[in-house]
Amino acid sequence: MSDNSNDQGVIQALLDRFNNQRLPRALAMKEKVDRGEELEEFEVTYLAAVFEDLRNIKTLLSRHPEYEPLVLKGMALYQEIAEKALANAKKNT
């Protein structure tokens, strides 16, 4: 099987996971922080894991730059959640 064929399978799996798991969870966390609430420890751990996963797909993304705009939008969403969560934590202390 070629690298491109392998890449397409990985990309499809990542897109499925994003659409079915990560995006709904991110939107729920965004609603939470937009209400001024703090994230639970497991949510902070989850965000750290997502950022690590994003770092790990850099090589794949370099071979498929057509997905870069989507990845950047996802990163911006997670960054916004993290920043609001930090601001909420500081405000509530």
C-alpha cells in the first residue's frame, strides 16, 4: 500500500474523530467557558492531549497542506477555549 493510500486512511480516521467526538466536545467546553465556568481537571487534560495530537500530525499535514485551513480553525477553537478557561480560573480565584 502506498504512503498516499495510508495517508488517506489516517486522514479519514482523523476527520471522523474530529467530527464525531472532538468537535462536539469542544463546542460543549466552549459553551461552558463562555458562561464563565471553569473546566474540570479531566477537561484540561483532554485539551492537553488534543494539542499534543495536533503537534503529532505536522508531518502528515506537510504532505497534505489542503487540510491546513481546517486544522488551523480547530486549533483556534481549542486555543480560545483554553484562554477563556484560564481567564475564568483567574477571575474565580
